[in-house]
Amino acid sequence: MVSPLLSCLSLLVVALTPVAALWPAPQSYTKGSSVVYLHQNLKVTYNGQFVPYTYGYVPFKLTSKEVVQAGVSRALTGIFNSQFVPWKLHKPGSSWEPDVSKGQTWLQTLQIVQSGEDKPATFKPRAGEVDESYNLTLSAEGAARLDAVSSVGVLRGLETFAQLFYQHSAGTFWYTPYAPVSIRDAPRFPHRGIMIDTARHFFPVPDILRTLDAMAWNKLNRLHVHVTDSQSWPLVLPSMPEVSEKGAYHPSQTYSPADVEHIQRYGAERGVEVYFEIDMPGHIGVVALSHPELIVAYNELPYWWWCAEPPCGAFKLNSTAVDAFLAKLFDDLLPRVAPYAAYFHTGGDELNKNDSMLDDGIRSNKSEVLQPLLQKFVDAQHARVRKAGLAPVVWEEISLEWNITMGKDTVVQAWLGGDSVKKLTGKGFQVIDSDYNYWYLDCGRGQWINWANGAAFQTGFPFNDWCGPTKSWRLVYSHDPTAGLTPEEAKLVLGGEVAVWSETIDASNFDTLVWPRASAAGEVLWSGRTDPATGQNRSQIEAAPRLNEFRERMLARGVRASPVQMTFCTQGRPEECEYAL
């Protein structure tokens, strides 16, 4: 027997659960209950010109029409080829599919209208430089129209269009039961990203490309590649090949200039900007393998005296040789990444003052000695970044721990939580939020270091990592990057990134650890925590059915996303799988 409380809760859930499980939730959405079938010879036009559906279409160049045609190809492929029959989302024995014997109303036209003209910055924008909004309508009579200001907005609308359709279990029928549909949509935050670490573990190019695909489905638009660290240097520099030759784990675990361009262009074609980080002056010890004269404290032990994680190593802060090395590095790298990115990340986290005690040119760990040297170091690197037409990005310690003066075009990435975002916006900086308490996806899975028997074993037991517990999708979903800020401070929050540090993550488990938790952050960053229709924060009860469905769509399209709930729950049993007081 179901209690009155649970009965009322069930009715509430039915009322809150959207009929069409779109993810991330659109800003405005109305739908009907008529069935429309998608014709396999759908006629698509773009600003009045016919757009052919070509499977696997790749743009010849980054132009509006080419990008849109490729987006149309991916959206229709996602519908026709994924074989997504949503049996897992309905109670066994229920009638949830339309009766194909009763005839069909066919959707035969999709009219795409782009009202604005794309600019070069459209495909490598700084935050806020591209309009990603779109309007999508689908009539009960079988006509669809997608309006957007930019081609990137068209791509966002096409991903939503693809989510409206299911494959019928009878075979070659694809349908939506929700016509007529009317959607108006735009993102809350302009920076919605994932940070991946390719230094602790290397990620092959195909895995990065698959991640970019999944990001586009989730309307995420920034991939931040923490490409080097003290453990390895996989980035090939044609001007200094010895750095990767000696610093990569293996010759097979490197990114060539062609790889870098391919990854960036692949992202740009999907409205995802790929930008790189070379963390410095700490987290750079691997350079000692090719240029030992530039580095102090490389692989010094015990490591915790010199760095947060072995092998240690930092650039010498008072060295003309370091400056010459970085001048050569940036002259090589920045012109190659600038055509596809608006940002370059210079790191700056976890610089250990003790390292400079081993530097013959300094021999001190005092802040008053090191701070002016670090200021000069940051100024020089940021000048090089700006010369290449890029905006510099740093980790929060550069401002909050070292009090380095930086240009207001500098974006600061906050990760330590607490009042970091408030302090940084109070200083006038634009901020990317990656609060480890919510958005570090590697957390809660145990230590990477081994503990000897005896006293060490007792010290380490039960071998939890530093940032546990695990950040479940529910915790990820609960975070608002602007919580506790004034309206003026909130305007400086560009958005956020979930972080995927890779000490215990590689290509074998990446998908299952990232998705759909990154999807949860994606909805927070696209839609905001507040539902415009109710004025209340979206609840887990409202979100879970939609995330369950979206997870199934990601699986069908080739991403090994982890389950949100067991099948018993996904099959329309909300009252058994929820808790309320």
C-alpha cells in the first residue's frame, strides 16, 4: 500500500517531469502530444539554399555553410544510426510507442535561418563573443524551423532537434510524440568546459575527439587541455624536439603539430574551443630531462617538502636561460594554436617556495624575495601570450597567494573553493569556477601512492585521496558558480569547468568517470540552477529522468557513460526511487 505522502509525491513528479527529456533543459519549452515521423529524405535548407545530408560530412573550411552542413549531417546521423529505442524508459507492458499501422504525418522539411553574419571570432571566441541562442519550432503538420544568430547557435539547435526523436522498435521509423514543439534557448554562462590532463596519463587523439563530440551534444563549449606537467611532456615542439623526445613517456604518446591542429579544428567545427595549458613555473620538472640547467628541485625527495606530487621541479625564477627557452617555446607554439583559440593557460598553481632554496641565483624561500621575481616571470609570459592575440589564463594562486598584478584581460581559474571566486571577482578578474568540492571528477577514488607496512600503512589507512568523497552527479548538479556573489561580482563569472586530473584515469575509464557527471555541470552552466517556469532550483527528481534518457542517447552514439539509476528506476517508477520528507 502506498502512503498518502508518496502518492502526492508521485503526482508531483508526473507534473514536473517533462514530456520530452531534453538535456540541458531549454530556457523556454512548450510541446504537444501529436506524433510526427521524420522522413529519411528530409529536405534541409540553410538561408534558402538546399543542404544535402551526407553521412560523415567534414567541412572543407571553417565557413558558416560548411559548419552548418556538417552539423546537419551529425544530427541526422545521431537520429538514424544510433538505433535508440527507448524501452528502458517505460514500464514493461505499457503502450509507449505509436501505432505505425495507423498512418504517418511526416516531417519533410527543416528550414534553417541564420540572421547574423559569422565573424572570425565565431570559431575562436572569447567568452561572450558569439551568440549561441536559437529558436526551434516543429509543427504538428510536419514542418520544422530553426532560427539562430550564428552558425554556432544553429549547431546548438540541431543537437536539441536530434533529442526530439526516437527509433521505433518496428524498424525504419523515427518519430517524435511531442509535436507541436516550440523552444527558445540560450546559455546562461559563455564558458562551459572540461579540463583534461594529458601529462599524468596520455589520451590518444581519437579519445579526445570522442570527448569533443560528447561535449557538443551537452552544449559544452571549452576543452581545456592541461597538456604538460612534471610527469611527462607529450607536446612535440618542432623548434625543440628534444623536449618531447626525452620528456614523453614513449614516442607513441605524443601530440604532433598536426594532431594539435586536428583536435582544435575538430572542436571548432562543433562549436567547442580547444585551448592549451603549459603549467609554470611549477609543475614543469620534466623539462629537466632535456634542459636540466633550467629546473630546480627535479625529483627531489621526500617530495612533499618540494611539491604537491612527484616528480617535483620548477623553473628557475631568476634565469635568463629560462626566459630564452620560453621565448623559443612560445614563438613555436602560440602561432600554431592561435588560429583556433582565444586563450592560453600559463598555470601558476602550487608553486612551492622551498624549490628556490636550491636555486643558486636565489637561495631563499621568502615571499618578499620570490614575489618580485614571479611578477617579472608572469609579466614576460603574458606579454608573449597577448602578442599572439590570446588572452592569458592562470590558476587562482597567482592572484590570491602571490598577489601578482595582472591585466584585466587575464582570466583566473578558481579551484580551491571557499570564498575564492568572491575574492577574485572582487579584484575585478573574470573567473572560471572549478571548485574541487563539487567539480573535480577524479576525487573520491583513493590514493595513487603506495604505503609501506607498519607506521606508513597506519598513516595512510584507509588510503583515501585528498579531495574525497566522490563527486556524484547530484553533488555536481547542486553547485552554482555565482552563489554568494553580488550581481556585479556574478557578471564576472564566465562559467566553469569540471576537472579530470588523470593520475588514475586513462582512456579505458575516462568516459565512465566523466559522463554523465559532466552533463550535470553542463546543464548548470547552460540552463542555470533556476527553472524559469517555477523560479525554483531544479530538483534531482525533475532532472534524473531527463539525465537517464540523455545517458542512453550518449551510449547509443558511442560514449560509455555510466548509469544514473538502475533500470528498475528508469522504467517509470519514480515513487520507488525517490526520497522526500
